[in-house]
Amino acid sequence: MQAEDMESSMESPNLEFEYGDTDTLTAELSELYSYTEEPEFALNRDYFEEDFKSHARGRRWIELTLEEQRAYVMRLLDALEVTDRDKRLKVARAILYLAQGVFDECDTEVDVLHWSRHNVFLLYDMGIFTALLELLSMEIDNSQACSSAVRKPAISLADSTELRVLLSIMYLMMETVRVQTEDDRPEWTAARETFKNELGSPLYNGEPFALLLFTMVTKFCSMNAPHFPMKKVLLLLWKTVLFTLGGFEELQEMKVGSRRRLDLPPLPEDSIKVVRAMRAASPPASAMELIEQQQQQKRGRRSRRSAFVDSLEGDSPYPKKQPLVKQDSLDTYNERDPFKNDDARDEEEDPEDGDSGIEGEVDPLDRDVIIQPPPPPPLLRPPAERVNFPKGLPWAPKVREKDIEHFLETSRNKFIGFTLGNDTETLVGLPRPIHESVKTLKQHKYVSIAEIQIKREEELQQCPMTLGEEEVEETPAEALYLGMLPNLSQYVIALLKLLLAAAPTSKAKTDSINILADVLPEEMPITVLQSMKLGIDVNRHKEIIVKAISALLLLLLKHFKLNHIYQFEIVSQHLVFANCIPLILKFFNQNIMSYISAKNSICVLDFPHCAVHEMPELTAESLEAGDNNQFCWRNLFSCINLLRILNKLTKWKHSRTMMLVVFKSAPILKRALKVKQAMMQLYVLKLLKIQTKYLGRQWRKSNMKTMSAIYQKVRHRLNDDWAYGNDIDARPWDFQAEECALRESIERFNSRRYDKNRNGDFAPVDNCLQSVLGQRVDLPEDFHYSYEMWLEREVFSQPIQWEGLLQHP
């Protein structure tokens, strides 16, 4: 593994990867289907054509007028109402063929996508999605299918046929409507907004559509429905949340709008644009590379010495005296220089704490004194290829109010001997340089939306009667949180179980959940070629599941954080308690370059290519070759998402940062720096920065190149001693106390905002008999039918002893 790491890091090029909400539309559609499902495309076409012949009278679908197409879709909609399960499945397959773009009548992939888009908007307009939702609910509640699947020793594609067809249609509709194009008609734009509002509001079964899919996930993970096609469910769930809540660019716009409403200063920069403009740094070296370099240097010195001796024999007997310089020491000097440009020493990497677990050991040769500074090294490549770093740092520095208070408290204790609490204005008695420092800190002060929300929540807790009821804006994120709240821990645990089962580092266990139910064929492969194809399909299936879960969790965290900080904190805490931090570190504890450059795809079997073109004969060589891409988009996307989730969980949380240290995440994260992609490196460096102060001086000395990269790429907090270990937070940590305090704040927030019975004791009481009797009471419609009977039974027939009221107890 070390040898593989060495080769991959020495040859790793810059990856031309652009991060976004999703991959291209074609790639996202192709990932819906496993390669085992490929024969079903023809089945969908056959069922459609069998039914369509009687209606079209020899014409093709693309030749019909819009009204004729609507009439036929209405006929299919009526046929979905039949009770016969097999007939219903045939109709659903015909609808799926329409959503797939009637590929048999198209010549190119562009035509397939065009007709797919046309048909999907037609299907939505005719109300197909609502009908499919009712059928999906029926299939979820189908106890017979669940019980038969539980009893089966091996589950295959055949057990989830109806569910896969329904979910495929819904996914195609969701993804096609979600993606905007320049040539969209006005009615399509209106339909997109309507569909988005319907999905985000509790119109379907009294809850947002995403909750139905979350229920499917938990049911699958509890082993009650092992036949559910989990990849399709997760993809549809991710795209539903992405569509209803919004992607990363929409989230940035929402954040800007929220800051404007709260009268906060605008953001110092657009983080999306800054990250896209970043350039990747050359990765640190591994221990194997350093050994190899030392051997090469020794061989090079021997060859230079022999050449020098030869020149002495042939030239003047009095050669010019050379300065005595020890090469190993010079290499050490070059490696330790943090101010050298990264590109000038791509081959001179700092020591890597590799898998051996020994950190910070210095080679005995490196202890010698450097006699003379070295001559400048020769350029390793033409000057035109050198990366020109920007003169300024990419991020504007930020300072919290808490940082200014701490700085002033320390200064006052030092110069005048007492403090003034949270007062950041009074500077009496402090020297002039402190005045200048405070001025600089205030210039870069950043107040987050979360700080405003926490302060507002404290006020509402302290003065519930004075401030009255809080007006909660009914956003899609608020509706989703309200629906998820009762079963939030179950949803989080289920997603992490699936992530663990799909991780490439996970070992197969007998008690783990089977996520391959919708990829394994009924008959297992019998030839080598079939086995290779199934192996690629299984790996691809797992990669897609990781991609969907990582993107879904990141979206939920970001949207809940913007909606209210305590909504974000409760999801974060459930993730931490469910061991999300060690799970992500376990995911990265592999040869990450191999994972990112994996070629688990067969291009000729991808949709829509396989539906339009003739299928070439597959060979073992063509399967091994894979595609020609430099990297796998979905795997790099998943890695970045998981790193961002890890950053979200640990930021400003001292106890969780210590978990990174305890789980020895530094060598794992440093290996991830081998991937030469700026965004991934940025989030790895952020995770290294927050734990640097706890890793010890020797680690920092041995990893100066990493420290330099952190300085260049990560945002600075002006009085954060991340590189020196002098921070006030570098104290003994109590994980339980910190998390319990946070949990109390979260529970108070949920109780105040969502528990409607909480304020019953504070409600005013009407003591006036006339007004109480005069209140209008809403009675049920059938009350007057049974009123006389009720009066006879409950009043007239009951003996009332009025004298008892006059007697004293």
C-alpha cells in the first residue's frame, strides 16, 4: 500500500474538477440504473408499444400532436387504477418508457434527453406524480411483499420490480424538472415552481415528500423491508432535498438575504468563487518516497564524485577548492524552510508520519551542523509552468466578539490589574499599541447569523411573557425539520448504517445490512466476463450510495444551520453520537488516490448511450480498461462532501476536535493531501489546522510544508495561536459536560418552539360566568341528531343531590 501511495503521489496531476450540486444531467440519469437492469429497457419499450399500437394506428409517439399525447397519457393514468397488480406494472413500465424519452424513436442521445424532458413535463401536468405517490405508499405498506422478502435467504432484483419502476419514474421526473435550461417554456418554469412548493409543503399525506423516503430508509435498515431498492430511494431523497431546499449557490443567496434582514454587514467574499479560484498545492511526501529520495541522492553523489575524479585526472593538477557541504543536512535545511515556494521543491517533501506510527524522528545524519548555505537548486521545470500565487491571501481574516473580549481581558489584567467584563469600548489605561490592536480587530469583526440566533433565543427564554410568541417563518427547511424531529435519531443512524455498509474500507459481516438487493441478478454469473461485469456494478453501486448520502447530509446540515443554529446542532449531535467522526476517518483510511481514480463504470452500458447505440461485444480487456477520465467525479465529490461534514461537526467544538486527535486523524488526513485538487486540500488543511496545537512541537517541526499550506490557503483568525499551542482552549477536555450543556440548550429551544402544551400554565383564565357561557363552541355536524338522547342519558336520568352543595365538607 505504501508503494502504491508513493507511485500515485509522485505521478498525481492537477485534477480539473469543478465542484457543484450535481454532476451533468446525463451522468446523474445513468447512475439511476445498475448494469444488471439493462435488459429492462427493452421490456419497457415492448409494453409501451404493445399498448400504443391500438391507440396510434401506425404512427409514432413523436409524430402525435400535443392533444393526442395528452389523451394517451390520460388513458395510461386511468389504467393505473386497476386492481390487477401485473396489469398495473405493465402500465407503469409504459409510463417509464415515456419518461426515458421514447429512445427507440430517437437517433442520438440529445434526442432522447429532448423527448424525455418534453414527456416528463407532460406527465407532471397530467397528474402522474400524485398517482405514482399513492402507488408507492401502497407498495411501502405491502406487508405480504415485506414478509416474503424477510424469509428469503437471498434477495435479488426480482423482489423489488414494482418499487424500482415507480422510483425510477419519480426520479426521472424530479431530476428533469429540477434542472433548468435556456430553452424552457414559460409553462415549464411555472410548473417547476409549483412542483417545488408541493414537494416542500405537507400536501402529500400531510407531510413533505422527503419524510416518506426517510421512512423507507429506516424501514430498510431495521430489516423489516430488505427488498427496498435503497440506491434509488437515496438518490430520490437527495434530489428531493436539493430541489425543495436549494443547492449551494441558492444557499449562498439565502445567507446574503438573511444577513441583510438582520442588518449585518455583507459577507467579506463569496466563498464559492474563492474556492473555485484556488490552485492545488503539491502534496507532502510519504516515508517511502523519502527513503527512495535519499537513495537517489546517494547514488547521485557517487556519480558526481567519480566524474569529479575523472576531471581531475584529465585537467590541471590544481583544481579549484570546493566548499565542504553535507548534502543530507542541506536537504534538511531545504525541507524545514517554510518560506520557500512549494513548486521549487516538488521533489523535496517533508517527513510523513506514515503507517509505522513513529512521528517526528530525525535522521542521525540530519543532526550535523550546516557549514555553508547551499547554492540555489536548478529549476525542475521551465519557468512558464511555475504557479504564480496571488500576492494577498485568498480569505479576509475574521474576528469574533469573544476574541476581542478575551484580548482586552488579557491586556487589562496585564497593564491595569483588573477587568471590565464584556466591555469592548473602554480603553482607559491601556497603551497606544493596544488601542491600535483593538482597532484592527474591530475592523475585521465578523458577526454570524448563528450568534444573532443564539442571543435571540436566550432573550426569548428569559422573557417569555414580555416578548410574546416568536414568529417562525414557514420555510421548506422549517417544514422538513418539524417533520423529521420526532424520529431524527432513527433517520441519522439509518443513513450512517448505509454509509458504513457502502464504504470501501468496510469488511463484509454477517449482521450488516444488505445494500445489494437492487443490483444482484436472479441468476448469479457463471462466466468470468459476467463476474467482472457484476463486480464493477457492485462497486459502482456502493460509490453512488456514498455519493447520495454524503451530499444529503451536507445539504441538511447547511440548510438547518441557516434556518436556525439549534436545528443544525441537534443533527450534528446525533451524527457525533452515532460515531460519524470515526466512520469518516475510517473511510479516508485507504489509498485515496486509487479510490478517486477508480474506473468502476462501463460507458457502453450507461443510459442513454446503451438505449440508442448498438451494443458492442464486451471483453475482459474492455472492462478492465474502463473510461479515459482522469478521475471519477462521484468519488471526488463524495470525498469533498465527507470532509465538509467533518468540518461542520468539529468547528468551534473543542471536545470533538480532541476526538480527531484521539483517533489519530493527522496521518490519515495528510495522505488525503496527495489529491491535487484545491477544494479537497482546503478542507483537509482546515481539519489539520484545528488540531495542530494538540499534536506537539515535534509534529509541527516535521510538517512545515503542511503548516505553510495551511497559512496560504485557510482563513486566518487574527488572534488564533493555532500554530503555537498557546490557545486558551488548549485545556483538559470533558466531552460529556460540553455535549450535555449543548443538549440542554437544544431541548429548551425545541420545547419553547415546538411544544404547544408548554405555555398552558401561563394562559389567561376567564372567570366571568356570562362570558364563559356566551362563548361559541364548535360542535360536530351530527351533534343535533343525538343531542336529545345525550341530554336524556347524561342529565335527566342522573340523580343530582342539590342538598349536598349546601353542606360543609
